[in-house]
Amino acid sequence: MGFKDTLNDMLQQRFLKKYGDRLTGLRGNIVSVKVTEKTFLFFIHNLRVDILLRPERSKNIARCYFKKRTFFKKFNMIHLQVGNLVLIQGIKEKNSETVEAMNIQNLTTKKSIIDVDQPKQKQQRKIIRK
């Protein structure tokens, strides 16, 4: 392993040690989406997306938010609509039930904020033999 791999490995271990017990994933349909964009000094762009999510096979509603600060470029957020099936990966806050999203995958449109390597499903072909 090179220096870059060792450094990456150390960062992953520290992150899991710090947030390992609070890592969570939610999958369900979107009930409500609120997108707030703010600009400071013409080059600092803040994006906050508040999402109310109804997990599959549940009557509860989970509250999630995604925060991103970028400089000079606006962040391109994926398209989210009410009723879309999404998978949210994030960290639960200590004192409340809200989840700070680190990655949002829209399973309806098959897009995500951070690209995740998912195995492609092979299409089965029917072979007709004579």
C-alpha cells in the first residue's frame, strides 16, 4: 500500500470510530421537499434541502436534511419530487431523530449525489435451440 492508500484507510477508521454507532440508512417515499439556496458575497453558495420521508412499510415520518457549501460554483442537486423512492445514507443526530444526509440516491430516476458502484443486473437472454 502506498502513502495515499494508508492515509485514506486511516481517515476511514477514524470516521467509523467517531460516527460508527450513528450511521444509518433510510429507504422510502418522499412526503415533502424544501430546497433553500443562499448566496453570500457572490461566490459562497449554501444549499440546504429538507426532506420528510415515509419509510417503507411504516406509518412514521423521518426528517432528513442535506447541507452543502460550495465556493464559486453552484452545487447541482439531483431532481427530487414528492412520491419518489429514495435511499438516504447519513448520520443520526445525537439528541433528535433527524438525519443529516451524506448521500441521497433517487431510486425512481436512478441518480445519486455521490456515485456508488452498484453491480449491474445482467439481462437474461432466452436461447432457442433447434
